[in-house]
Amino acid sequence: MATLTAGALAPGFSLPTIAGESVGLEQALRKGPVVLAFFKISCPVCQYAFPFYERMYQSYRKANVSFIGVSQNDARETLLFVKQYGITFPIALDDPRRYDVSNAYRLTNVPTLFLIAPSGEIEVASVGWSKADVESVNVKLAALHLQPPAMLWRKGEPVSDHRAG
């Protein structure tokens, strides 16, 4: 089964976070679109991608958009990843014994990034690292908030166009 694609309805979920709270898709969608990013701490492409996702989060954190990371590791390991890569958006834990939410989204690889519209429809589905897909999410969020797209790439910074997950 392939990962859910644009146009599909995003499966609902409620997961614990590393902060000891709970985060759910339905609640987040009431605020606006949701950027949902699945990862595993040992994945080198996740390690590459998440600092860029953090830059996007910092650019839109005051807007009506939610960012949720979903870790496939336990809380202790995930907390180390979050600290090492400077991630500040909410990180949920998908039970590593069952991967219920990862399986509901039919993940084939990580990282996998979704932009979910307030209607619950997936607008962007990206497996691995795709600079073009991340920029597409950035442009869509900017348009929703009537602002120019955030500068995600720093001048002179080498950014890969694609990395398989």
C-alpha cells in the first residue's frame, strides 16, 4: 500500500506528546491547516529535513496553522532528537510497538510530510526530502495568511533537491 496522497482524507488521531500532553488532528484542524511530519530518530534524511521544518514552523507559528511531528521512537529517544536538532513544535509519539497512526497514513518511508487542509483533505504528501514539496507547503501557507513565503533557505546554504527516505 502506498502512502496516502493529495486528495485523500487524512485519518484522525490522538497521540501523547513528549511534553506529556495530548494532540489530535481534529482539534488542530479547528485552528487551520496542519503540517504533519513523521520521522524516526535514526533516519539521516529526517535529521536533514527537520531543521528546515523547524524554520517553516518559526515563520508561521503565530498564524492559524499547526505543526505536529510524529515520532516512531520512544519518548526518551525522541526528546534527545528534539534537543539535538532544535525542534520546538509539538512532537507526538506513535507507539513503536504498533505504529497505529503511521499505518493509518500508509507510510512507506520517513520522513513523510503532509499538509492537511482544515477540511481534513491532504493537500501535499511528500515522502523523503523534496525541496520542491517543502517549498510548495511554504507557498500554500503564505497564501493562506496573505504574506510572502518564508525564507527557508539561507543564502549560500547548500540544500538538496531530493533525498530518498
